[in-house]
Amino acid sequence: YNSFFQASNPGQFENDSDALWQRGHVPETVVCHGRVGINTDAPDEALVVCGNAKVMGRVMHPSDSRAKENIREVDTNEQLRRITQMRLVEYDYKPEFASVMGIKNT
């Protein structure tokens, strides 16, 4: 914990008027009930990082092969038939979204 999150009383933090931050049920964890913004004061998702992020461990995602088992080949012809039934689209990002996200080619 850095000094911003240092608790003076178990389960409570220095400024607990909003009580968004709490100690987790697992040792050495902190829970935020709300959105967290790093280098932004208007996060629109659970966590928004405006800048580079360094991860010294793994980032796990449900589509990560490390989270799956029984991975097997499928019938290619059947999958191509399914693809032809998909709705494929092209799009442009809205200018206000692109500028916030730093996207130059919308």
C-alpha cells in the first residue's frame, strides 16, 4: 500500500467520507467500489489508465488459452458456413471518443 491508501483504522482509510475503498477479504488486498482513473478524473470503465502500464506478471483474459482445456480442431467447412451468416461491418470512431483515446486514424 502506498501512503494514499494507508489505513489508520482497520477497514477504513484516511478520507472515508465516500467509503469507496475498503480492505479486501483476502490479506493484503484493497477493494474499490466504483471506477478508478489513473491520470484521468473521469474514468468511464472500472479501470481507465491514461498512459503506459507496466505489467511484471501475466494478464489473464477469458479468451486466453491458459484458461481453457479440451482445445481441438473443428470442421473448417462448417465454420466457414457459420462465418457467412455473420453480420460484418465497417465503422469510424466518433471524433470525441478518438480524441480522448488518442486515436489518430478514426
